[in-house]
Amino acid sequence: MSTFKSLHILNYRIWFIGALISNIGTWMQRTAQDWLVFDHLTGQDAGAMGITMALQLGPQLFLAPVAGLVADRFNRKQLLVATQSAMALLSAALGILVVSGAVQLWHVYGFALLLGVVSALDAPVRQTFVSELVRDDYLPNAVALNSASFNVARMIGPAVAGVLTVAVGPGWVFLINTLTFVALLLSLRMIPSDSLRQLPRAAAGKGRIREGLRYVRLRPDLVVVLVAVFIVGTLGLNFVLFIAAMVGTEFGLDAGAFGLMNSIMAIGSVTGALLAAGRKKPRLRVIFGAAAAFGVTSGLAALAPSYFWFGVALVPVGLFAITMMTSANGYVQTTTDPVMRGRVMALYMAIFMGGTPIGAPLVGWVANVAGPRWSMSVAAASGLIAALIGLLWIIRAKRLRIGFDRRARGLRYFRVRSVER
């Protein structure tokens, strides 16, 4: 039961339940919004979907330094109440526009940008708030369970959204998502402020943002993890775009099939998150090994001959993608000084999500020009390149050399040894 040990802590359990409900609503809205742009407002234009994703995720890149400092300086519980309330209002406003029939593509672009700004402020606070709910030795487990919650929601939300989008339209999905934010706000209210861990906060004054950047620069292990996360996050994790293009263009199916395929991939994602939760601590070799496996399985998905086999291939794609990202998230959080955690996690989220303004339009363009299968090949290449960079860094950092034992057979012929400094 070590996989679920953080759920024995009451505050974390309350948070987990509220976050799960909210995450389901978020995935419902994402699916409905993407299909609204792809099928209702454009003629199945993957490039327009890429622009929407870029607007929603781009603010992570520009606001990360400020958002991280805010997370390190101020009361995280109060910040979460403010950001979650703002996102609920944005969801409601977009839903009303769609239901009334007044929505246009530029409206969706505008709301995507506003939601991206609020989400950029919310992300480092939400990531680091977990450290106030559990003690440090439980933190890797809590981070992994958060990822499991997110991906269980991704398994449920898109499937529900696909059915509702076909039955009543995407506008009602946005309005339902508004209600799910209430669950998280209630969970925050149920957690007594005086029961939270009191962690050190960044001092006021100039230079605090530079201080966080300098901390990362002096940690080469964090730098190589962030580089790998940037490559895969920018070019490999545009799943909604890949799946919409494959389902709508390659296989000629509707929103229901699109939502189901998102949920099928989430089966692998949940499995990867739970496996990460069962590990005592995240390791670099797991991060880069999972990146390599993600590249290989994405290549297999690109070659899938039918909708059925595409779904089968997406299960390991989801498993290895989440194994890599959950392990990277846990490694960064658990090896970072608590007083720097907000700023470092803001940089992590900026690198993870902020590359989308580059990657999503590029991958959308590849899907339009060369076809959906080539866009999946871009994801495959990203995983393999990230793994190669990680492998080369480990070899150099640990001064490893490959030797040969001529008397051995098979893989035992090779010997990896560390060269004395």
C-alpha cells in the first residue's frame, strides 16, 4: 500500500478528492474546446488548434519568473482560491458565448489567452502547495498521486466530453466545468490553515528572481532534466493535436471517437503515474529511459494501420510519457531547497508548457502539410533526442566507460565502469 500512503493524511486526501473532480472538468473543457475549434469553427484545421494551444500555454513561458516568486513569497492557499475562482468565471463566460451561438474563433483565442495567464500564476502554487500537505519523505509519493489524479481525470473527462459534445454541444461542457471548480474551492476551505506545514518563504527585496535562476544554473543535474523536459514537452506532448488529426483526418471519425481515444491513452498514463508513486524516489535513469521508450512507442503509433491499433499503441505512449514527466517533476521538487521550490517549479512548468507556442503550431503545420502520421513522428524523435542527451550527460558526469570482457557472452560481454577522477 506504499503506492497510496499519502492518502492516509487527511489534508492530502481532502485535496486529492477536490483536485480530481476539478481535473475531470478541466479535461472535459479541453476536449470540448479543441473539438469546437477543430470541427465547429474551422474546417478541421490542425493549425488553428495549435494556435489555441499556444495561446493557452504560452503565458507559462513569460510569466514563470513572477509566478514562481509569488508562490515562494505569499500564502499559497489564498492564491489558489483566487486563481481557481478566476478560471471558473472564464469557463462560465465562454460557455455562455457558445450556448448563445455568438462564439467566433477569435473569442476562443481570447479566452484561451486569459485562461493561460491565470493558469501560469496557478501552476507553481498548485505544484508546491502539496509540500505543505505532506512531509518531505512523502513528497515523491504525493507528487506521483497528483499525476495519477490528473490522468484518471484525463481518462474520464474526454470520454464524457465527447458524448456531451455530440449530444448537447461544447457550450454546456464549459458550463459543467464551471461547477467542478467549486469542488476544489470547497476542499481548500475544509483544510485548516493552521494545520498546513510552515515552510520557509523567500525574503522580500530585489534580485529574488535572479537568485532562483542562479540556483538552477549551478545545478547541472536540474539543467539536463529541464532540457529533456523542454524537448519532449515542446514537440512530443501535443497529444490533443496528434489524436484529433489522426482521428478526424486519418480515420474520418467524430468527437465521440476523439474523446474515447484520449481516455484510452490515459489508461497508460494512470499506470505510469501509479508505478511512479510506488518508487521510493525518482531517479535520472528512469527519466531518460522513459523518454527513449516514449520515442519508440510514439513511432509505433504513427505506423498504426487502423483506429483500433492506434488506440492500442497509445496506451504505452501514455505510460512512458507520464513516467518521464512524473519522475522529472518529483526529482526537481525533492532535490530543490524548499525556499527555492516555487521559483524552480515555475521554471519547470514554463519549460514544460511554455514550449507549446513553438511546438503546437509547428506540429499542426506538419500535420496539415505532410499528414498526421508525420506529426507523430516528430513526437517520436523528441523522445529519442531527449534520451540521448540524458545518456551523454550521465556518462560524462559519472565518468563512465564501456569495457569488454572477452570471456563473457551476450550482454555480459560489455562492462560499464567509472573512471577515477
